[in-house]
Amino acid sequence: MVHVPRYRCATRVLALAMLLPFAPPAGAGDRLEWTGGVSEIEGAAGGGLVPWALIAGLGTADQVGGSAFATGAETRDFRLRAAGVAVGALNRVELSWARERFDIGSVVPGVTLGQDVVGLKVRLLGDAIVDQDRWWPQLAAGALVKRTSDFGGVPQALGAGSGTGTDLYLAATKVYLGGAFGHNLLLDVTLRRSDANQYGLVGFGGGRPAVWRPEGSLAVWLADPLLFGVEYRAKRAGLASPDERNAGDAFLAWEPDRHVAVVLAWADLGPVAFRPTERGAYLSVTLMR
């Protein structure tokens, strides 16, 4: 089995140390439910597949909040596991870390791919909730710095050019209070520039250049603790083989408590590792403060 090395925690410790001086005496958690999103599989606050402009946690402009998540996904042939943490400072800056492991034993026996992702997001303007009388959304810019584990194995054999890469994205998110027949509505449009192959699990590069591609989310509050939504993510087919196409999901998120979110989704990941379209369920739990 391909070994995924222990990820050094220095980045996470440094991030927390940088944010602690800004922490107010009061605890975090004063924002409206769901306005910290849940956790995208790469660690950023958002949906399961798409980062949103929202900052992780429930901290307001004078608080430090954060989140931690664990996600598991099962398709016909593969299994994905992801976990991570994020810290949101002053509802302005977000730092995140995530680790992913992807079991491809059905194609290459005994092999598990993986990657580590460190993220930074900065809210540039607007407030997705407060600015109800203005047309513009909350706008944020972000970067996800990724490192593929065991690049010299499967990723390089398939033609990937590098074991490290950086996704850049610009996200616009707006929450319309009572905007869907009296129910709150969330709309997100994200543009991402990436040269990742299969999210980065199969390395980066490979002959086709990175370009900006669209992603998006639409979600409605069915009730205060219940959120239903759909997502779409355009992906780059960077390698000549195997094929790679766009992904999407439909999800139902439930908050048994304002600090806990449980997400159940049905995802379509497109072709993966020489297999035709892979579809299956995923379950994710996010803790927020």
C-alpha cells in the first residue's frame, strides 16, 4: 500500500498562533446558522465540492471562530476520506488545512492516493447577510496550496507534471432572507483556476494549461436547522488518460445544534481512474464555533 506520510502540524500551529492575539474575551458563535457554510472536501468553508465566500465558523467581526470536519464518500469502486480544520478571524480571514485519502484498490490493488491542502481565504467586500438592501454579494479570494502524496507512484506514471500545485479562486455568495417563498436562499458562484488532476490526488499539470472554470451552489433553508442544496464543479481534464469530467452533488444538511452540521449527499464525480461515471453517497460532519 502506498504510504501517506504524517503531515507536519507546523502550519496549523502557526496559523492558530497568528490568530489568537485577535481573539476577544467573548466566545465566538453569534452569526446566523449556516452562514459559516459547512466544509468543502479541501478544507475551506462552503459546500462539499465548492468553496463559498463565507468565512469558516460563526464568529462575527470582533470574534475568532472556526470549524473541524470529517467526510467519507463511497462510490461503486472507490472510497474517499477527508478531514481538516479551519479558523476564521474577524469574519474577514480564513486559514484551513485538510488531508484526503482516496482508495483506488479496485484499479491498482493495495494503492491509496492522498493529498494535503493548506488554504487561505480573504473576504474582499460585502456581507452575504447584512447587505440585504444592496445587490452585490459577499466577495472573497482564496488559495488552496496542495501537495500530492507519493507523486513518484501513480500520479507520475499517468503523466502528471508535479506533485504540488495551487488552486486560486474568487467566490461570490449572497443569502436572500425569505427569498424563496419565505425561505432563506443561498446562491454562490465561484471561479477557480487549477491545474489539479482529480482534485490534486493524481498530481498537477500534464500538458494542458490551467484555466478559470466555473463552480456554483444553490441552497434553501427548508427550516432553520435544515438546508437542501445542489452543487456543480467544472474540472480540468489535464491528462490524456484517464478521462476526467465535471462533478456535482445534491445534499441535505441538518443542524441538531447550531455548532454541529451533518451533511448527507449524493455525488456524481464523473469518470475516475479508468472507471466510467462514479456516483455514490457521502456523509460529512462539521463542528463549528
